[in-house]
Amino acid sequence: MYNRYAVILAAGQGTRMKSKLYKVLHPVCKKPMVQHVVDQVVKLNVTEVVTIIGHGAEQVKAQLGDSSKYALQEEQLGTAHAVMQAEETLGKKEGITIVVCGDTPLIKHETMEALFKYHEESSAKATVLTARTENPFGYGRVIRNENGHVEKIVEHKDATEKEREIEEINTGTYCFDNKALFDALKRVGNDNVQGEYYLPDVIEILKKDGAPIAAYQTADFEETLGVNDRVALSQAEAIMRKRINESHMRNGVTIIDPANTYIGPDVLIGNDTIIYPGSIISGVCSIGSQCTIGPNSEIENCRVGSNTTIRHSAAFDSEIGSDVQIGPFAHIRPKSQIHGHVKIGNFVEVKKAVFGEGSKASHLSYIGDAEVGSDVNIGCGTITVNYDGKNKYLTKIEDGVFVGCNSNLVAPVTIGKNAYIAAGSTITEDVPGDALSIARARQVNKENYVEKLNKKK
Ligand code: UD1
Ligand code: CA
């Protein structure tokens, strides 16, 4: 077994995107393109991953973190020049190096694994991953000789009319014998239409050295789509969306309208869960079995149990248990922990709050910075007054408490176990367990008031 290395090209500006955001950071199914690539590459058993950064270097680093090493390409002089920047880290290593572009977000690790295998078995010094497409515009074309062996790759802009008719394209992914790669890179010139150092020129250089060169054609062009502009970005999004949704459906998830359901690549969903249209589930999420999600729910970075319903609602960075009812029109903000059998109803906003087993806030409430015990009933319109303009304070509502409608709980405050809060109260002091607390002006009825009023006229 050879050592395996990976180089990911991510230094370009991406001029054709016409964006302030660097190209490889544009998201596909809410995950930046380059992160898709790295997530696949790390599955390949590689000893080292080096990402070439330049434009937006700090942002790319912040995105990828320590899943990769980095090499800075200060000036973007072309893809060969980009790979050269990895020489310090990889140049002296024995092994096989895969090079992948950061703008091919759909590439699968299975395909790269197959490329590695093909490369190893053919004992080639370089193997290019190719694909066939009826619309090869913009891609480098693979030039084969009369025996079908790869001779070189010609960039679209440098290609003759005849060469442009070739439908086999360079996907931008390659395996190289590592030492042969760095040796050949030194000999790449920039005498071409774009005045750039082209990585694909390494193929022709090694070929002329007499080294064996191979090409591995993948059947699925879609997977190798290179995203250079927003049209391709939308195509990548559609392909990825279809791929993800189909895999969930094959696992037993019902998706009513897959064209209208947006699920990220790092989402797990149990079987017999039904997802209604207009739902967006993204980030790292897990959703149990037999849940009902949507229509129109947005769930990001949440863990959701089984048999839970989230309708017309949004939930972020939170844990939601089993047999929970959320919505319609509820908002679960970060760091909330909703235990089993809880109900969070219409127009209820929850932030950084724990809800114990079986508790309910069914209508029109704000519950933030709160610890709610189990079997608590929070009446319509209740508000935890958590903020004094400078600091946030905690509201504790112990097990079995009944909070009457339209109450304000001015934090910091604790409502003891099984206590009752009378409707319309503004609670500013702790309430002992089992007490009834009434904190509002006593009602005064002025008898025959209307009669007096009329006499005055
Ligand atoms: C490249 C290939 C082309 C192939 C296509 C597949 C070259 C010269 N051409 O073309 O044969 O069909 O990909 O999608 O390689 N980058 C750097 N530094 C640079 C230049 C580019 O890091 O100096 C990075 C970019 O950020 C990008 C990747 O390399 O992620 C590819 O560059 P791009 O300009 O998109 O190349 P293409 O024109 O698409
Ligand atoms: Ca590209």
C-alpha cells in the first residue's frame, strides 16, 4: 500500500461568480463547495491533505479548520503554480497524490477511490479523471492518440475548432506519482492563451518523458461538474439536492415534493418520517423516525427525537425530544432543550430554555433564558422578562407550575414547585412552592357609573 496525499485547489478568486464571496466558499445545499470536497477527500485514507489558499485565505482556513494543512499561493498564476505551493509539505514524499479542484463540489469519495485503484493497478505516473458530456464548453479536452492513449489535455481557450468537438473532458481531478508530479511541475510553462501555468500540462510532460499515463473515465459527468458561475452553482445545487433526497427516500423517509425540500448533506433522518414541502433542514442534524416536518419548517443543527411534529416553524442549534409538538409558527432559538411530550404552540418563541417532560407553552409566549420543569403549563401570552437592557437573567419554573395567561415573570425569579400564578400577574419576587401568587392591581367596580355620566351631560 502506498501513502496517499491530497492537494485541494482553492486559491482562485472566481471572477466568473461576480461575487464578494470567494468562489470555493459559495455554498451548495448550505455547505461551502470546498468543504464538500474536503469531506469526501478525508474519507480516502490520505496521510495528508494540503489545501492551496490565496483569495480569501483566512476565510477558507476558518471554514476548513484543522481538517487540512495549508499552502499559500500569493499570486494566482495557474493550477500548476498552485500545486507547486504544496512542494514544501509534500515534495519529498513517496506515494500517490490526488489533486482535486475546490470548485467540484459533487465529486464522491467512491469515484476518487476508484481513480486511486485504477491508477495503482495501471502503474501509471499520472491518471486523469475524465468524463463525457455533450456540452463540454469551457472544460479542458482530453486528446487521445490513434491507440486511444492519452496524449495531452488542451484547455478550451487554447483548443482548435476540431479539438473543441471532443466530448471527453478533464474533470480537474488527477492521481500522480508524487515525485514525478513535483518534478514535472518545474517544467510547466505559461505559453498559452491565458498566460497561466496549467496543471494538465503535466500529463504531456510526463508522457514525453516516456512515463505511463492513464485516464479513468467516470460514467457520471454530473458528479464532476465544475462550478465557475452562478448558473453552474444552481445546477450543482439541484444535482446535490436530488442526490440527498433520493438517498433519504431509499432509507424510508417520505418526501412529498423532493423538488421543494432542501436537506443538507450532514442530516440523518429516521424511517417513516414525512417531510412536507418548503422545508429546509441543514447543518448537522438528526431527526428520528415517524416525525412530521413541515410544511415550511426550517431546522438547522438540531437533534430531534422520534414521533415529533414541527410545522411551519424554525428551530436552530437545539435539542428537541420525542413526541413533541412544535408550531405552527413557533421559533426555537439556539441552546434550547425541549424534552419529550412538550408542546410549543402558535407564535411561541423559545431561546436558551429547557422545557421538561410534558410541559406546554401553547400560545403567544416568549420564554428565554429559562429552566422550565416538567408538567408545567405556561398560559397564553406569558413572557419571561429576561433582559434589563444590559444583562440577561434566568427564570426558573419548577415542576407542575401553572402560569396564568398574560403573566410577566421578571427575572431573576423562581416559581416553586406546583405553584399557581394568577393571570395577568407581573411577578418580580420568588414564589414558594404550592402557593398562589397574584401580582396585579385589585379590580374595582364602580356601580352605576354610566348613569352618573349621563346625568352630567
Ligand atoms: C480547470 C482545468 C480544466 C478542467 C476544469 C475542470 C486547468 C488549467 N484547467 O479549468 O482542464 O476541465 O478545471 O473543472 O487546470 N486555482 C488556484 N490557483 C490558481 C488557479 C486556480 O488555486 O492559480 C483553483 C481555483 O480556485 C479552482 C481550481 O483551481 O478551485 C480550478 O481553477 P479554475 O480557474 O476554475 O479552472 P477551470 O478554468 O475551471
Ligand atoms: Ca473550474
